[in-house]
Amino acid sequence: MKILVVEDDKHISELISLYLSKEGFDVKQIYDGNEALNEFANYQPDLVLLDLMLPGKDGYSICREIRKTSPVPIIILTAKGETFDKVLGFEFGADDYVVKPFEPKELIARIKAILRRYEIDTKKQTKSITYGDISINPEEYTITYRGQNINLPYKEFEILLFFMSHPDKVYTREQLLNEIWGYDFYGDTRTVDVHIKRIREHIPSDGEIGIKTVRGVGYKFAT
């Protein structure tokens, strides 16, 4: 599997690439934000490791542009560890957030976990699921809402698929982090709120069917 590393610190980039190569990944290194999107299109990676502070185009802009055309997993890798920066990264479409300095083995574990879920989870349910105007097909990676195709990043797709596969069941934010991310997530539970907010921008929850907030508890997919 191919991983695109967009990181201007060549020492960190080489370190990451060394660990990834030892794990059997094919790695492409990019040091400039302006080159990232062209290389993404040419290389067609299975996952992107993306620094935020880059010469040329910043990581937020790159993340946003990738999300216009691709659901490929994106892990933001940066020294900016404030909650605001993390939430902003998720709003632009990132799947995970690793703060420097980091433990390489933990980074590898996160990469493997995301790739494993990206590759396998959508195969667990191969038939289309439909409730009202919302239909999701994990095999074809498609979502339709009121007859229109909806493009969502992988994490939002995964969340919606999970909810529609477990209709009318209430989940806490902690349960969703465990079920969707699939490993210990060292972050704020507001991460869940950010992703659900993004889903609701495309599929409103004001009708009878959709992701509903259960006050004081969490969320459910009402049918």
C-alpha cells in the first residue's frame, strides 16, 4: 500500500519513511505544499500523512482540496496540538491527528488501524441500506440523499454506515470513538460532534429519519 508523506522537515520525513518502509509500505515524500496535490493525483496513495505548516500551500488547504475528490484517509501530523487546531483539521476532512513529537510505533499503529478499517469495514456490509431518502452502498462507496449523490470523506462515510447498520440504537461519544476509530483515541470527544456536523451539512437531521442528538447521552440514527 502507498503512503504520501507531506512534511517539510526532511529529518522527520526520512524517519517516518524509514519506519514505513520497514513495515512494507511504498512511500513518497513531498516537502512543499504546492507540489502535494499534483503528487497526490499522480501517486494515488492509500493514505496521506500531512503536516500543517508547509511552504507554499498549507496543510488545511491541501486537506480541503483532497476531500473534494477523494475519501482517502488523511492523518494530520503537526506540532500544533491545541484543541482548536485539531477540531479545525477534522472540519477540513482529516481522519486522525498526531502531535509532534510522536512515538513512531504509535504512528505506525494508527496508520495500520485506519488502513485496516478503510479496506475491510466497507466489505462487512455489501448490500445497500436505505431509510427514507437516505441510501448507502458500502460496496460501491456511494451515498444518495433525495436522489442526489453525496460525497463524504471516509470517516464520515464510516460513521453514517455504522449508524445505518445499527438503527435506532443510542451511542455515547466514547462508544462511537471506540467503534469507529477502533483504537485508543487520544483526543476530545468533540471530534465526534465535528464529524456528525459535517454529515448533517449534506444530510440534514431535521426530518424523521437521520442522525439525531440524544441530549445528555449521544447520538442515534432514527428510522
